[in-house]
Amino acid sequence: MAATGRKSVLFVCLGNICRSPIAEAVFQKLVVEQGLTDQWMIDSGAVSDWNIGCSPDVRALSCLRRHGLETTHKARQVTKEDFLSFDYMLCMDESNLRDLKRKSEKVQNCKSKIELLGSYDPQKCHIIEDPYYGKDEDFETVYQQCLRCCKSFLEKCH
């Protein structure tokens, strides 16, 4: 999937309708702003199969729009091929991390480095909490965390 010389990142959360599509959109914007679009392949996915084919949560879309971002992403589940093609899988919480690591053990020649996106947070907030059962401000918190983490990740990987 990743072309020679290109880096690739897959943002992962439980259902791929809140946190990971926000992270994907934020990172995409940062890459565009820095003129690095030809150097990155960016996507997001879910550890579960609950929302396959669904658009992001309306509150996530609203939050992104407030920050001048759009996304046409449709939720998808992480596949075996993702472990073979993405350089990085950055997930949102310990449960996602455990699920991805367990799945990666079943993939021969897994190339993905599986980490918490929050491990790049300069404010050391390692867990990006699921805002699904929360309020609009919880989506804003997720956005701000993703912004900090994605900036730091891009700086370290570029």
C-alpha cells in the first residue's frame, strides 16, 4: 500500500467514527500545510466491526468543521493487510493497543509499529478518551489532543 519512500500511518480507535477520523483529518491537514502530501499515506480504521461504512459521528464532523476541516471518511475495520502495509498504527487507548497487538501476533511479517497516539503528546496525556457518550466539549478535547499529538508525531517522523 505504501509507495517506496512514502511513510504511512493508520489512526485506530474502537469504532472509527469519533477519535480516529478526527486524528486522520488533523494529520492530513498538517501534512498538506507542510507540503508533504506526496510523502505520506494516511487512513483510519477500527478494531471493531460495528460501524463499517458509516460516516463519522455528527459531533465529530461538527468539531472538524469548526476548525475548518472536512472528511469523507467511511468507517472500516483494520485488516490483516494493514499490519503489512502501514508503518505506524497509532491508537487512542489501552484497549485499542491490546486489541491491535493481539491481532498483530497473528500476522506474519507485521511491519506496523503499534503505539498510542498519546505517547506523542507534549502534555503527557497518553489516553485519548472516547467522546461517544460525552458532550460536544469532549469532542473538542479529542481534537486538541489529536492536534498536539499529530504535530509532535510529524516532527519526530519527518
